[in-house]
Amino acid sequence: MENNNSDLIGVKKIAKLANVSIGTVDRVIHNRKGVSKATKEKINSIIKELNFTPNKMASLLAKRNQMNIGVIIPKSSSETNYWSYPLAGIKKAVSELNQFGVNITQFFYDLDSKSSFNEAGDLALTADLQGVLLAPSFIEESLALTKKLVTAGVPFVFINSDLPKQESLSYIGPDLYQSGRLAAQMLSLMIRDADDIFIVNISTDLELDHHLRRKEQGFRVYFEENNIPNTILTLNINHTNFSSIEKQVNNALHSAPNAKAIFVTNSRVNVLAKILANNPQKTILAGYDFIEENVRRLEDGSISFLISQRPMEQGYLGIMALYKHFFGVEKLEQTTYMPIDIITRENFLYYKN
């Protein structure tokens, strides 16, 4: 086993190697009662092998009850429950770190409202936070918030969508561009040369919704680089209620009778599935995220495939990244890309977020 004198690996790793709880490691470090001789010897042997000193471990444990993480993410809505999944991962991480006094304060914002995002950010800035987990949605507003966090000396981690050239500790989420390319590759195998493809972006502010645009860019470049002749059309929908989406989709399909495939750049692909159920034009449909309403449509064949961004894992790893930074557990990777998973009716039963 490799020694590391510069980076603390942390009591969590020691607990895992010893197959005991973090609390048991704590009792051994502080020489408290309640631990068998054999277990104590095993833990001390691991600490010695990892080249830790009791002072280092005690210092790490002494920092408990000192970390409050602000979580700034969209709230789940009647249109999509995507954000309940990162939140579940966040809560899972916090439950594992409770022994270190890691807590969260949640600041939810409306995905369709810049003012709601600003309000959430302002509330976070007035709170006593040691770190922030941020899912940026509006570029200008997110940049303004991150500048304020830097000024306040509050470290932050991005999940789901990145803002390049910012002073974040880490980005944990999908490679947006490559996921768009993968969707293009999959659909190119399912259509004929004469078929048109619609890329459907659903967002209240498409100009600033850079994560959708990056997916579209990757999709288009794949067809261009591989000289695939299909015509790619774009349908931008900035009114996100069902009736507005239904009207624009039906009008678009009526005007493009050769459209045989639709790529939806976010988790609202299930809305398109519902609309297409009443449309006689047979259309291949693909989009994002392994969430409940999408899985139902995948199961009944309305959706051909989903690309999963592992939202629950994003939330979990985001909290863990801030914990590792704060407690000096290990060096953080600047970017942690989620695997790009293709989910179909044939394999969805075996998949977890």
C-alpha cells in the first residue's frame, strides 16, 4: 500500500479498510473505550501503514461541527422531477458525513426565473457557509454569483453544467459536447439518408442556456465530420408549459413531413413522447435522463433511448468534493466527467442513477 505524507486520506478510508464505522476509528484515535483489542490493533496498524500520526487524525476529527455547505440547485417542478435526483445524492453524502458535522442549507430556485436564481444566491451569500455546491443555469447571473463567492472566500463546486474559466474547485457532471455527439451517432444508425432530424431545445432563455447549446453543437458536428447527409432542423421552445410545447411541436412536424427523428436536449423528452402519441407520423425520439417519467415512456416504446447523466451521483460527488477539500482528505480533480450511459427498453431494469 502506498504511503502519502502530504495528503490526508481521511478516517473514512481507514474505516473502510478496517471494515468498521468512522465512529470506531474516532474512538481509537482518542483512546476511548468500547473497541475490542483486536479491532484497535487493526486500526492502529492501518494508520501506521498509511504513515499517519495521531495528531493529524485528531486534527481532522476536531474539525467536526464546523462545515455548512450551501446547495444552490433548481427545485423540482410539475414539468420535470430531474432535480430530485441530485438532491437525493446530496442527502446521501451528508448522511455519511454527519459524524463530521457536515450539514447543508438548501437554496432552491425556479429554473424558469433569473430573479429566483438571484434571490437564492443572495440568501446563500448572507449565510454562514464554508462551501457551496452550485448548479449554474443562467450564465451572466451565475458568473456574478461566483465572483461574489470568490470575493467572500467561499469555495464552490459545479454540478450538471460547467462555467469554464471560473475559480471552482471542481466540475462534476456530463461532457455536454460529447453526449451530443453520442446522441448523433446513435440516431444516425436508426434513420435513412432522406430523413430529417429535429433538435428540440426547451428552455425559457435559450441564448443563455449554454448546456443545451453545447449538446446541440456536438450533435451537429458529428454529422458534419462524418459527411452524413441528413438535414438537421432546430426547434427552440421558450414557453415550457405543455400546451405551448404541444402547439410548436405539432406545427414544426406539420411543416417538416420528412422529420423522422427528434433529439431533445434535456430531461423533458417525456413531454415530446406524450405529444407524439397523438401524432400519426412515426418518429424516433431520444433525450436525456433516467428519471421516472422518462423511464415509463422508455418502457412503453415511446422513447427509443435515453442518455443518462447520473444526476444522483453528481449530487453525491459534489458534496464529497467539498468535504475532501475542507478536511484536506485528498487532492481534487478539476473535472470529473460522468460516464455517458445509453439506456434502452432492453437494459433499463438493470440501471441505477
